[in-house]
Amino acid sequence: MTGLISTAIPNRPDVTIKLASTSDELMQCFALRAAVYMGEQHCPYWEEFDGNDYSASHLILYVKGEPAASMRLRWFSGFVKFERAVFLKRYRTMGLFLPLLSWAKEFARRKGYPKVVLHSQHRLWKLMERGGYRKLDGKVFHFSDHEYATFVCDLDVDKETRLTVETDPMILNRPEDRLDQPGVLERSMERAPTNPHAERARHRHADPARHQTH
């Protein structure tokens, strides 16, 4: 399988999309959202940073190494919800929004999720339809001063390759956006198992007097 670590987009600058996997990358996502939602759309801080960030996955898109866009993914039973997608203003004419959504869909598909749900602002409805999303129903709702509708997209999950409890355990240990690449724990297998904690436990039981409180 081809790794998801980067995405090449024809006739565009070098673009990298990845899962935010460090505290610095997560702060970059937060900075992008603050600039767009709080700075441009006047969203209150407590509505933008709503308590869901540390239970979600975050994607970040770079243009020539510069943080340009981000999106949050939250995982539910049977579907993934895409939200908080933002682009800095100077990158919005580059046609990168749908490629970011496509990367996110492939990421979710490979994790075995069959459906995407998102809440789209009114101004983006036609764009969402061009991207293969459809309105769930005719309901229009609003929050944080904007009108929204729910859009959904079905994902073609490969039952032969999707992750299950029977997937190789070392594949399940890999970084989630690099499941086709050996991870650090696989490199650790070059060392023979010594069970060091078990060894300390044996010594503790053999000489309980060493562990008395003084």
C-alpha cells in the first residue's frame, strides 16, 4: 500500500498532508484555527476550542513546509466526522480543499470507517456536492452565527485489507498515517526479549525485606 505521509497534487507547489503527531504540530493546527475562525469569522474562543480537541485526530497540510491548513477528525461508531477545516487566506486559491478532504477520506477508509459525516456552512454546499458529498436531509441548523447542513459520503472499505483484531499486532502498533511502513517498535524487535520488569519482580519476591518502608 502507498503511505499516506504525503500527497502530490499536479500543478501545485510541494504539498504535504500528515497526521499531527507532536505537540508542536497540534499547536500549529490550533494557530491556524485561531487565525481563521477567531480572527476572520469572529468565533468566540470557547466555541472554537470546544473541549473535543484532545479526543480527536488532527490533520495538517503544509505548502513548501509552511503550515497552511488543518482539519479535525472525530471517530464514532460506524462513521467519522470531519470538522474544523481551515485554510489560511493566502492558500485558498490553490485548489487544495478537496485534496485535503480526499486524503482524510482515504485515511478513514483504511481505518475501516464506511461513512463520513460533516457539517458544511451554507456557502460551501455546492463545493461539497462537487466533492462527492450529499445532503443527509433538508434540515438547516445554525451555531456560532453560521447556517449549516449535514453532508455524508460513503467510503469503499476493503474487507480484505481493513484493520481488525486479527491484523498483525505490529501493524496495529505503527503510526496511523504510516501503516505500510515499519515503526519504531518493529525496530525494537532486533533486541531479544529480556522481560526486565519481570526480572525485578522476581528479585522483589525473593527478598521482601529489601522493600520494607523505613
